[in-house]
Amino acid sequence: MDVRGLAAGVFGCMKRCRECRVCFGRNNSLEESVEKSLEPTLWPRLRLECAGLNFKRHQLARLNLRFASLISAVDVPEEGDSGVERARAAVEQATERLLQRLLCTVADLDSRFATKFLATLASKAERAEHRPWPGRRFHYMIRLDSLSWPPLYPAPEADSDFDNGETEEVASSTAFFDEGEAGVLPPGWLRVKPAQGAAQQAWAEFLTPSGCLRRDRVVERFAMLLSQAAGTNTNDSETDESRVCGSPGKVLDAALLQQLLSQIQPQHQLFYGPSEAQRCRPPDPRDFQLAVVHENGAGPVTLHIGFLAPSLQLAFPPDARNIVKVHLHVGVALSGWPLGPSTFPSRLPLHHPLALLAYQSTQNGYFAVAAPPPPNLRCEERRSAWAAAFPTLELELDEHFCASSTPRRTLNVLRHLVSRMKKEANDDDDSESLTTVDDYTLRTLVWQQLERWTSVNAWEPASLAAHVLLALDSLLAALKARHASHLVLPDCNILCQTPLDASLVAKYGDHEEAYDAAMVEDTQLVMDCLLRLYQAGTSTSPLPQGVSWDGEEEERRAAALEAALLRRWGNALNTVSPLPPEMLTSSLTRFEKISKFCCGQDTGDPPTPEQFSSRQLDFLAKLMLEFLRFTKCCYAPQYKEGNEAAVDVGSLRCSSGSEETEDFLFLLQAVINQALGSAAHTTNSKQVKRRCRQNTRRAQTDKQQVWQEVVCDSVRREPLAIGVLQNEMALVRLLLKWLFKATELAPRALKRRLANFLTQLWATSREAVWYLPEWKKHRQEAQDELNAMAAFCTMLLNSQNDRGKQEGWTGVAVLKDAAEKGWSWAKSAQSELVRSGCLQFVLAPAKGVVRRCDVALAIQPSPRDTSPTQVSKQVSRSRTLPAKGTRPTNISQGALF
């Protein structure tokens, strides 16, 4: 494939975009040509089932034009005084530093509530987005480290009984959906039970008779400690960074926190701290107006912070109160993942584009958050019920897409439309938005769209309006049904979790009646919004007021260019890697085939294992490895109880041949069950009903069991080659061989589903292999960065333990040398060092052990002052960190002193 020729042709279209048929059409005005380029290729017309509206292609193009202009107007921040922007940044920094000081005091008052990190529930991209003031709120997760997984400091020996007083740090908790002695739980809630031993004794006052942790008492105790910390005089002494979050560098999102604790050893965790040269101390709580608000263990603890400093009051509008609301969610990090064929990503097929990302994200566990079930849900022992939260998976899905991608743009449009629904209906600027729909509901709608539409052209820029309308139609259906499914747990209703206003509950006198009234009102508002969008798509009125084409031409051309690149990418892909003859029923491309798969139509015979290239096998090997790790993660509680794993994930090493055969059968059955489950989700409902009329469910189950037994017997009769489980490529090739044989032996109903699964797996791997080298490169670069930082941390610790204190080692030379060699973390530290003049590195290699190293920016000598003696003291690159792109070698410490 001539990539340079393709790029030259595409960029040539940019120069003559007014005349190019691919981009804008010929001899058309700019507005009409852009509308033509923004017509979706996957939807010639769009039918909204719940709203009963039909949108034609030109209507979708018109809405794309309006939404693109709307996003451009929203994304541009308002121009304001630089002093106001600096004041707002100072307010955010002061809020986090004050919260860290309060949490350190809480840990001193009660060590059970100590948290080493302050986890945010918003991604970096969301925190960097422009948000109006004072509407911005802060949400943080208070992770109870004494009960959470992974532990801060793993046990030195796996077989020890932990009777040395450190059980509080290494003990894990077990979460389960209990419907026995503790009572029935609604979907989406669980109970936390501390491990037996010293951890259970430490939390004895918070336990129920059945041994479960009471949520209400934990929240009340935390709120009381926070109130005491707000009125306590600050202690200027250095904090114990091995157990509390006193350093500014310990503020990070929940997804990064779980990855940090599970992948990096404690002695290699490096944080920024306030330098002694700067003499900056954390904010004193007495300099603020603080109020702690909580409702008897219901929901998060809210901290109201009033700013008294005149310099910080510039961040707030003149007519607004100088108060920031901080929501603190008490939670426990848990290992494993909820089981069930309908949970996410268990229901996600292996050929889904997001399968690899989802399987990786779920290996870091989830959280049990102190949030009670809604009053209208039946729940026994309500005081011990904790809400299941999955911030790790959700933040990974948000971070995966950039700001200019169609999923992120869809979410931005939904946020703007929902915030304006009631204002447009009532023409009242003081009214609020929807009552039962929050931002988490909108994010869930976008995630469900990503799960449903898997083809590439389904997310081209021209599909923006289609996804917005489909999401609004799904929201309308959820409001009518009074149920919006959770992404991970479909039976959990996220609409009922939105707290209602107290005035609305007082108006109707009952929470359930107020909830129904709010649902009816929100349903009408969403329907009115869809009707206005339908009229806007059919009208030929000019663009909305305040939105013009000035300065927006380049963005429209970029959208058309991306659409043209997608079409040419599909043509190039079919040219380089053509479809097998069995799949070429006509001139259909891979994208048209996917649309047939989603409808459950037959696509012909599946590809044979010989038709999978070596690149495709490499991709499938990585996918199967992550799938096995996710499977082991789901069964983590059973593994902890003493049951041995059937498969050693990562290497699949076994001693005897029979064990190798059983291990392979475990993998084969897991893939078959996943294939049948995913095919059931994508099969046409009419075909399912027709099949259910012919055969009962019990008969189908019996046939499937007999068929699986026949397949297992066939595998056992044919001995495996020696070492096949250690070779990833050979393992995947053997797996595809037996999947093809299982398809031939399967009954008619199952044969069609397995054939479609293999065909989709071939098509997805055919496209994804072109991104596999880049994915491997990023993973290798990340691992190299961690190895270089680990070597740097080892240098810091050794210099502190040996001669660093006596000889005044600063580490500037090593840091500068690492930055010159291209390490990203060193460049970031060097930029911060140049900006502030000095830094403090904080390490906590063990419990109760803290090492601080001040790094000051040394004054570089002038050329005339340079002597051979000084030159000989300069750090040699070969004696410090390795260059980027090479493996770490033995590092000498002679250059550090």
C-alpha cells in the first residue's frame, strides 16, 4: 500500500475541497457542501422506535451541522481576566491541599480511616475541560486502606499468619451478594465482610451480627472525625507518608490508583512533596469557613469550604457565594468482578473492538461505596448495604477517546441538550435541568452506544447526530419504563439512584410519588426536545444566533477529511487483505458484513484456521491472554478460599499431558460459552421467538450439553503436542482448529451462531492487526519508563541510606541526564524543577519508613569558569540511567556523589 500516495491524494483534496467530490461536492456553497459531507453512510434513514420519529439523511446532515457549530461554541472558553483564571487555579489547589490536611488529621485521630492517596472520580480530561463557575463541584473517593485491595504493603511471606500487628495493612476484605442470613439485596448493592482475625476485631464496633460492615456507622464516624479535624490546630511536623496523603503528588484518579498499587512496588513509588526551601505549609483549617454535612449515613459526606482570602475571592462571580462543595465518597476497593453472563464485559464478544480494553480494565477490581439503596427498593438490613461502583473501568473508557472523537462529542452535545431542556420549555433561566437524569446517566448512554455499534463507519463524524438521537431515544424509553440499565449490572436501575430535591418530596409527601411525578415531567421534556430537533432538521432557517461560519471552515474540512480517510482506509484494507472467497457473496465490504451480523443474518461459511494470518494470530493471542486473566479475576473469591486454578494464566505451564489437555479444554469451553452468549445478544428477536416455539429451552440445553461432551471427548482422544500451551501462536492456532471442528459438529441452531462468531472474529482481527504494533510499542514504552523510574528510586534510597546525607547529594545531574535521554517522567520533573526552582521527592518503601530528597536547581558555571576538575565531576551517561529504547543495565552509584 502506497501510504505516501494516499496521504498526498487526501491532502490534495483539502486544497481544492470546494471542487472535490469526495470531500464537499462540486459547485456547491460551503454550507450545503458541508451538510452533504456530514451525511451518515450507515443510516440512510433513522427510525426512533420509542419516539416514533423518522429522520432522513438530509435531516441528519442538517443536525450534524448544528451540533458541530454547538460543540465549537461550547468548547471555546470564555475570555476573562488572567487574574481570575489564576485565582480559580489557586482555589482548586487550596481545596486539595486543605482536604489532604484534614485527612491526615483524621488518620491521626483514627488509624482505621487512614488513606494514603486522594482519589478523584474525574479523569484528567474532564478536570481540564472548561466548566463555568461556581457550578463546578469536587468528587473524591476516600479509600479505606485497611480494608481495601490491593494492600499498600504486601505481606513479606504469603504463608504467614500476620500476627505481628500488621494485619490491618495486609488483610483483605471479601464482598458478596448475600441473600441468606443478612437478607435480600437489590441489584447493584453488596455487603462488605472484613477478613477474620485482627481486621475483624479492629472493626468490631461497625459489624452486624452476621459479620458485615455497617455503612451508616462508618459514614457517621468519618463525618465526626472530619468535623474534629476541621477544628483541630494544624501540626507543622512532617506527616507519615507511608500511610497518609500529605504530599501534593498523591492526588490521582481512581483508575490510576488501582494500577499503581497492583503493578508498582512500594519502594518504586515516587511522589512530589513540598520542598523545605519553599517553606510552604498546608492551608490551616482556621483560615476557612468549613461545614460538614451528612444525612445519617446516606450518601457522601459533603464539605462546604468558604474562602476568606481576598485574592481567592476573585475566582467567584460577584453575585455568588465564595463556597466550594466537596463530596467525599467513603469506599472499599475490592478484588474480583461480579459474575454473570449479562454483566459487562462478560457479555462482550471477543470480536468487539473494546474487548481488549475492557478485559484489561476490569483486572484492577471495583469499589464498594457508602451509598444506601433508594427508599422505593426492597432491601433487608439496609444499613449494611454498600453500592457497587466501577470507576476504574469507567475512567478507562472515558480516557480512551480524545476530545475530538465522535463518542466524546456525542457526550458533550447530550450534556448541553439536557441542561437546556427545561429552560427551552419554560423559558426560565433560573430553572434547573432534568430531575432524575444526571451526568452519570448520560455517560452510560454513550457507553451503551459504544457497545452496540461496533463498525468503524458507525462512528465517523457524520454519525454524530444519529448517536445523539439514538441516545435520547434510549433515554426516553428508560424514563417511560422507569428503568435505565447500569453498564456493568443491567438489572441495576441508575435512574432511581439520583437524589430528589427535598422540596419535591415534601410537595408530594411520599418519595415514590415524587419519583413518579419527576419521571413523567422528565419524559415530556425529552420528548419535546426530540420534536424540536426534528423540526430543526427539516427547517431551512439560518444557523442559531451566535454561531457563524467565521473561523469554523477548517473544522468542517477536518470532519470531511476524516470521513474520506475512513472510506479510503476500507478500500485499502480490502486491497491489502481481501476477504476469503466464502465471505464474498457480492461486493460487500467488511463494514456491510458487520451490519448483517448485528441483525443476526447468515453470512455464509466461517473462515478456516488456515485463512488467519500470523498477524491475526498474534492479535488473538493477546486477546485470549487478557480474556483468561479476566476469567481468573471473576473467580478470585473462589481462588482465595483454597480452590486451585484450572489454568495458570500467563504461562499455562503444566506437568503432565492429561493436565495440559484439561487446561486446553478449560480455555476452549470458556471461548465457546462466551461465543454462544455473545451471539444470543446479537440474534434477531424474531428468530429467537421462532426457535423457542420449535424447541423448548430444556431441549436446547440438553442438546448443547451433549454436543459439548462430544467435543471434549474428541479433544481428549487426540493428544496435544508437547509444549503447545507455552507457545502462544501454536495455542491460538490449535484453538481455532477445534472451534472450527466444534462448529461442524454443532447442532443447526448453534452451528449458525458459532459460524457468525468465527467470521466476526476473523474480520475484527483483520482490522485490528494494523494497530497491534502501536499498542505493543506503547506498552513497552510504559514498561521502560517504569523500569527507569524504579532505577532512579533505587538510587535515591541508596543515597539516603549511605553517603547522600553527609555529602549533600541533590540528584540534579542524574535528573538532567535522564531527561536528556528522553524519559518522560524525568522531563516532567525537570520542567517542574525549572518552574519552581526546587523539588522534594518523597518515597515510602515500607510501613513507617519515609525518605525525602530535596532537589535544587544548581547554578550552571560560565564557560570561563569551567575547569578540567569540574568537567571530570560531570555525570557520565553510561554510569547513570540507560538511554530510552535500551534495556536497563547495572547502574553504578559513583556518579551520584
